Amino acid sequence: MKYYIGIDLGGTNIKAGVVNEKFEIIGKAKTKTLCPRPAKEIADDMAKVSLEACKDAGISVDDIEWIGVGTPGIADNVNGMIPYSNNLGFENVPIRKYIQEHINKPVYVANDANAAAYGEFVAGAAKGATDAVCITLGTGVGAGVIINGKIFTGRNLAGTEIGHMVIEVDGPQCTCGRKGCFEVFSSATGLINMTKQAIADHPDSVMADYAAKDGHSSARHAFDAMRAGDKAGKEVVDKYIKYLASGITSVINIFQPDILCIGGGVCNEGDPLMLPLKELVAKEVYTRMLDCNTKITVAELGNDAGIIGAAFLGNAE
């Protein structure tokens, strides 16, 4: 049996897992990232949790084939660098060198969305595909694209920033500096903002009651209100799905993948989200007249996608 370490490096937590060749996580460990602080200190902790994960798995670090790291920002796997990560405050960090000071194993590095996409590709919803796109609806819209079994990064290693294609010119401001980005409308944050605006416009709605009871607006309030027959809630859900379908249709038109999977907490809504979404995309996609089109499905690996994908980055080259 072969074993690999996958590290999911985030702005809040550093999570490491030992993954076997059957794509099973058999040991885990994590610690707080504690940003901002020197990159060398964070790398030291990455090595520490890797060793702890090995201990949890009941194996020695000598049994590990390699280490893979999924990181927010731009990742340069050729040189083992993180050239830039706004979330972590990194610039030109030699992450491979830092980790290998503690663990003398090959180290591979990729953008975290790409690592999660690769996880779904090798072991999740996109398993068996040749070309796949995996989109995560969270604070923003993250995405990874797999072409012929390889992670596509593009020039400057910053490709597939799908969340920052504009779907409404001069629309709401995005954090990237543009206006009307896909992310503004289709992230969980975008859904929350739509909900807040609808509550302000319809203070007597069921949706407003839910938000008042919880003390805040959440991404689930509009869907819950829709199920309760609330007109305002249904309007928010319909608007959200319309924008989401618009962005996904464009992605399919560009890449024509075998499978497009969607992850993130919003996907827990199930059929009320996925059925109308698929219906809209089927009507709009460029290849709608053909019998065989991209399969749209929900991601399967959840929070483990990043660890599993990172663990197998040695095969993604």
C-alpha cells in the first residue's frame, strides 16, 4: 500500500491528511494558520501537522511517497513556490524548500481550488471523466479545470478564475476590482446579499422572519422561505439560480467538459437548486441540439476534496 500526504492550507486552518492509494484518508491533523505571520513559521506548522497525521494513521513518515499542498493564491509547482497569496500575505515563498527542511520528500504545490477539483476528478463526482470543471460556491466562486487528466493553470499559473468573468457589465462591485463578476451573484456571499436586499424590500416576508429569528441573514433563508410558500423567498431563489445558470452555461460553452460538478454549502439545497439550474442550462448551452452534453452534478467529497486532491498532485503533472 502506498501513502501520500495532502495539505489543505487555508487562511484559518492548516489541515493535513494521510491518503492511501484507494483515496481513503486514514489519518488527519490540523492547527490554526494564525495569519498574518512569517511564511517560514506557517511552513514549519505544515510539516508538524503532516507528522501528526502520519502518527494518527499509524505509519512512519518514511512510508510517505510525497507531500502535496493546496494553497490559496498562485502556485508555481515547477519551482515549488507560492508567488502570491493575498489571503496568506505571501509573496515569492519557497514552500517546497521550507517543508523539505523538516521532511525530505518530494513536495508538490497547487492552487487550493485546483487541488479540490483534482480530488473530485480522481475520487469524487468527476471520477472517470477525461475533462472536468469543478466549481465551489463559498465566500467567493472557486474553480478548477481538468483537461486530459491534467490541471489547467494557464499563463502566469492563474488560469480558471471563473468567478471573475463578468456576467453583468457595470453590475455590483467585486473584490477583484471589476464589476458584475459571476462571483458577485453566484457565491454564497452573493446569495446572502440578495437575501438582505429582499428582506429590506419585503420586511413582512417569511424570509425576514427567519433572519430576525436567527439574528442574521444566511444563504439558506431564501430557500427555506421558498419552501414555506414565501413569494419574496422564491424571487430570491429564482434570481440566484438564473445568474448561476448563466455563468455555468458560459463555462460549459468554453470548455465542454464531460462533467461539471458544483460544491459548497449551497448545494445542500438539493433538487430545489439543481433541477431548475439544469433546466436553464439545458435551454441555453450552445450544444443544446446534441444528444450528449455536459453532466452537471453535485461534488461528493466535501471538505476532504482539497486534502485528497493535494495528496495526488504528484500524478497531476
